[in-house]
Amino acid sequence: MIQRLHPWYVTGLVEGEGTFSVSFNKRSRLSVGIETRPSFSVTLHRRDLPLLKALRAFFGCGAIRYSRSDGTYKYEVRSVADLAKKIVPHFEKYPLAGAKGEDFRKFAEIVRLVHAKHHLNRQHLRHIIELAYSMNPSGKRKYEKDDLLRLLGEMKV
């Protein structure tokens, strides 16, 4: 059984196995036409499920799900309130030391903007999209950045 995790251990684990990401979906029912979804996740092999459970207990939020395709488990936090009040403050107090730190700084700015509902404003959403697409350069994207920006420009005020 895993003991309570040390905050610096959590930061180190996330440096190696964590992801800060922002996804977008086209939603015609929204006034800006685009849904913004920040998320934080850690993916580990099934043998490390107890570690993910300890991580969920450490943060006091999020969910764990299994991926049959590769036999891994993913701990994920999607709640903007939890991201803003639990995840972002942890990594500001116990900062990432590697390249992931720059992605985190952009992610934290996006979370703050979304938490303040600025993603519902076209100009702020444009900034959020620019920030998000400058993160995780090797990540997979459902939409090209230019397609989202074009959609923003086409939306009626």
C-alpha cells in the first residue's frame, strides 16, 4: 500500500508521466462556437494503479479510467474549478523543473481565463487558442489552429 504522497514526488511524477492539455470542440450552441476544455492527466501502466489512486487522494479530485487499447490507467482532472483551486496552485508551489514547466505556465494562464469565463469572449478565446497551440508540440489535435481561428472570425456577434 502506498503512503501519502510527498508534494515534490507528485511534481516529479508529473514531470515524467503527466500532461497539461487544452482541447477544443466546435459547438454551434455556444455564442463563440467553440468549447474550451483544459485537462490535467497522468497515465501509468495497470501495475501502478495504486499510485494513481494515491495521486487522486493527494489532490482530492479527478477520476481514473482504464484504456483497453494499451492497458494503461489515466488519472484525469477536467473540472475547471478543481484545476484552478487544486492543480494549478500545487505546481506553482512545487514547480516543474523541466520543459513541461513552460507548458504548465501557459496551461495555468488558460485555466485562469476559463475559470473567469473569458473563453466566452471572442478576443480572449483567440488568445487561449494561440496559447494552447503553443503547448505540447508533439500532441495530437482534432482541429488545426487556423480552422478554429477562422471559425471565430466567421461567428456573428
